[in-house]
Amino acid sequence: MPRRRLPVALALLMAAGLTTQFALGRKKDKPAAGETMPMDARKRAVHALNRLTFGPRPGDLERVTQMGVDKWIELELHPDKIDNSALDARLAPFRTLHMGTKEIVENFPPDQLIKQIADGKASLPQDPTKRAVYEAQLQRYEDKQERKDKDKPPESPAATGDAPNTSGDAPNTCRDGACPVSAGSAPPPPDQTRRREERRQANLRAQELLDLPPDERMKEILKMSPEDRREIATTTKGAKADALMEGMSPQQKETMQALNNPEQVVVNELTQSKLLRAIYSERQLDEVMTDFWFNHFNVFINKGADRYLLTSYERDAIRPHALGKFEDLLVATAKSPAMLFYLDNWLSVGPDSEIALGIPPHQPHRHGHHPGPNSRPQRPRGNKARQASGLNENYGRELMELHTLSVNGGYSQKDVTEVARVFTGWTLDQPKQGGAFRFEPRMHQPGEKIVLGHRIKEHGEKEGLEVLHLLAHNPNTAHLISQKLAMRFVSDDPPPALVDRMTHTFLKKNGDIREVLRTMFKSPEFWSPDIYRSKVKTPLEFIVSAVRASGAQVDDARALVGTLNNMGMMPYAMQPPTGYSMKADVWVNSSALLGRMNFALGLAAGKIRGVKIDSPAGTATAVKQATPDPKQTLAALENSLLSGDISKQTHDTISKQLEDPKISQRRSDDPRRPPNVAAITGLILGSPEFQRR
């Protein structure tokens, strides 16, 4: 068997039986009623690390055991007491993470801003670095417009004044005595020849740049014409692009990437930071909860302006409230430009609002009062009518169905409409230019509204805050949030008694998320032996936990982001507002398990770009215990990576693979040669036990 095909063959063999093992394992997912048998101290620590973090790292188990599980959990519930400066330093090169949305737009211009410059409605920036990015995008925009013009169908003879050819002969295409040559000797099209020459010249210039120090490289690039800069950016990709940016400052690297696609710089930094936070944050529970709440209040990154708005959404609306009061979180998401844009509420106009009725600014309603439902003036026609977008119920529906009450939360379609009317006027100032939330009274539906039987008096923006308060303290909301939290931390089908106690805490403590979690973490259901390693990891949880367990060093997270995309869980890319599922059934199938096994083998072998493993086993102890006997090495790695929690079936399956010379690495001339530790590590990371938490 060729060595290069070893991972694929092993993956196929291992994955063949995993689906059955997962199906059997899921029978344990629901804790037995009245189960009180306690876990021992070691298992308690393993369980806490598996549920409250993205997976233990080498040394975490010993640290938590020494501190005491309960004390460690209490510390995780107060992340402000945990030093996270190492992560901050790792994220420092991603400048967009610390920028306001307007600043992001100014530094990494979207197409709309470039079009304004092309149309003479905006000016190029004076800063030479920013200007280079703008000029490259302007050149791209003009090239695109030129191609559009070329692709336009030729005008008809009637339009050009030429007489149609009715003779039946081939049209005469000769001009000025020049006729096309025969097909056999036709030269390449001029455009194709020109592009080849441009690429050749760009490759030569790129090579010349590589011979310069990093600072000189950037100076030379800024001296180039916009066309040459963009050609360098578009033709220099992959390893060549990395080499070109080697040694540059974070801002210079961003500029190089932005010459080709500024919008993608913003997306790349956000998606990579999500992986790096999950892998390296010392505030693991806070990170898990931030991910949980983003999924609960999901926003799709590929909807227009949300590519720019999402950085602030997670940083300013989600993260600060992840362990705080639910009502604060609900208000923050409701006012977030990202949510307003995603669910189109920023366009929602009350049917009887001043804008809908075409009333000019500062002009009062007729008779000095707002028209009632039975005396509404006729809508204007023509251009004035087009100013009104109409009432949009998207946010009102998702607010009650997904964010608070649940689909069976006791509300009606009339309630949806009334909530939509309440939130008219909650809009944005130019969202595609990074605009912030504002309340626009002229868009707001006047008059009282009735929501869930409660009368909401006319009070402008405060009407929305009143509805959010009403929903945040509703028992159905308390139950939905408690159930979803129990689903994330306990089981796919959480015990009703536990959910009820968490619901009671939610209502008693005014939606204090920390207190609800504390109720769950102190419950006997959370510590039931039946839920130990019973929750199947999502792709995000699997990839991050494998990297953490291996002790890998991530210098570039782009390959990990790409793997997540291939596994169907691209960060921020779930289009429906439901977010990604937490349930095993969505993620467990033969193809998915094969992909996980291939990733595990590639990670352990050091074949994931941007990820380095100094020690294939992820811990020096396991490597020291690697002996010429493959079985002893397997036992050491099982203990290191799984705390010894491996089934006989999985152990026997991997043991059988130890007979393969590619794994045992036995050689007659070197009988003491140790086995392939990386391959064994990969098999363990791809095992059913590791894929459960």
C-alpha cells in the first residue's frame, strides 16, 4: 500500500463501524430517572471540561482536579477574574476586531462605496495605503463595467442604419482591406495575449519583490500603478502570497489582501478569530456561551451589509451579555444593526406613519391627531408611494418564535403583526456605510397596540423596550432558554425536571443567565453517569477539541475554517435564523464521520496548513511512553487523549490496525523503532469516544 494512501484507507476502515457505534451510544443520551450514582473525582473533572469548554488541553485535567471541580466551575462563571491576555496578543494582528463598523468600511471599502467614487459622489482617501486599496477596487470596478459593455448584444441594423443582408451570402466582415485569416492559422485573441503578458510581468515583479526586505516590498507596491498593484494581488496566491507577506506588519498584510478583496479581509479575520478564541481562550465557558447565544440570535454573514456589521454584533451585542441578564441581551440584539439588517426591520414602515402617508417632515397630521384605523387617509400614489416599504413582520415573528416564546409559545398571527407595528421606526443610518441604530418617528406606526393581551400605549421607541421586557419575563421564554441550555450542556433530550428547575431560577432571578447555569451545574442530572461522553460534538466542537487535545500550534486558522465549511458548519454562515443544530442526528452520518476521521489523521500527521504539532501525541508524557511495542503506545495515547475512556470495540478496532507495517513501522534492521505515533493519535481523535463530550 503506498504511504500517501494510508490515511484514506484507515479512515474508510475506521469510519465503516462508527455510525453503528454512535447509534448505540445515543441510547445513553437521556439520563435515567432518579439516577444518583456519583462520578468519581477524575470523571467529574473530565465531564466538566468536556461540557464547559471546547475540550481539555494537555494538563487541564490535572489542573482542574487539583483546584477542585466546583471551585473551577465557579471561576468559569466569572470570566472577568481569568487572565486572557495571551489570547488578546494572538488576536492583536486582526485589526478589524477592534474597529467600529464605520472604520471597517472606510479601511476596507465595499462595492457601494467604490461605485460612489466612480460616479463622482465620493473622493479617494488621502492616506497612501488606504488609497492603494481604493484604487485597486476602482480599477476592478471599471474593468467590470468595461466587460459589461463588451458583452452587450450589438444593436440591430435598424438602430445602426445599416441595411440588412438579404442575399443569403455570408456577411462581409472585411474592413479596410483586411479579412480574417483561416481558422487553422488564427492567432490568439488580443485580450488573451494581453492577459498572458500581464500575468508574466506580474510574476516577474512578484519575484523581484520577494528579494526585498518586507518594508521595502510594501514601499515598492505603493509606488506601482493601480493596475499593477491589482495584478500582483490577483496573481500571487497561496504559498506565494504568504511568502510575499512574510515579515510584513499586520496592517501591511491586510493591505495586501485588501488589494484583491477588501470585504474578504473582514470576513476572514472574523471567522479565524472564532476558531482562535475557541482554541486558546482561558475563559472557556464564556466562549462557549458566546457561541451558544450567537447561534440562538443567528445572523447570516453573507447577507449584504452584514459582512461588515457582524464584527460589532458579536463583540458589542452578544459577548458582553453572554453570562448576564437575558433582557439586556435581548435588547442589545434587537437594536443591533446586524439583526435589523438581517431580518429587514430597518425597512419596516407603519401603514399609518408619516412616511407611508407621504406627510412631509415637521408637518402635523390633519386635525392635529393621528388617524385611527377607521379614518385612515388614502395612500399617496406614484413616487410618494414608493417611499414606503410597508410593514415587515420578519423580526416580530422570529423574536417570538425563536428568540423568546418558542413556536408553541401561545401567541397568534395578530400578535406577530402588532409586534411588527411596535418595532416600526427601529432603523439604521445608511447600513451599507456602517450606520448605527436610530429610531425614526416618521416610520413608526402611531396608536396603541395589543401584544399578548397587554396594551402597549403609544410611546415611540419605548414601545419596543416594553415589548422586549414583556417577552423576556414570560414563563414560555424562561422555559425555552432553559431547555436550550440544558440541550447544549446536558443532553439532546434534557430531563423535564431539570428544565423546570432552571425555568424557576430564570423567573426568580429576572433572567440571570449565570444563575440559571449554576442551577444546572449543581443538579444531579448534570452529573449523572449516563450523560458522561454522551453528547455528540458538532463539527466546530470536534475540530476545536482535536486541536486543543493535540496541543497543536495554530499560526493560520484559514485551513481550519475551510474544514469547517466542508463539514457543513462554516462560522456565521447559517442562512436561516434557526442557527446550527445542537442535536446528534444532524451531524452523524457515514460521510461526515469519514470527513472527521480524515481530518483527525491529517491533524496528527501535521498535514493541516497553518497548524503545527511539535509533539505528535500532543503531550510529552505520551511521547516518552511510546515504546517499540505499538500496544503499549496505544494504551499511553488512550490515557493521554481520552483519559482511558475507550470502548473495547474501538480499542480492538485500532489494535487491529497496529498490525499494519505502516503503523507499527517494524523493520528487521531496526527492531527498536517506535510505532507511528501520529497515525495512532489520529485514529484515537477520530474515534467515537473522542467525538462525544
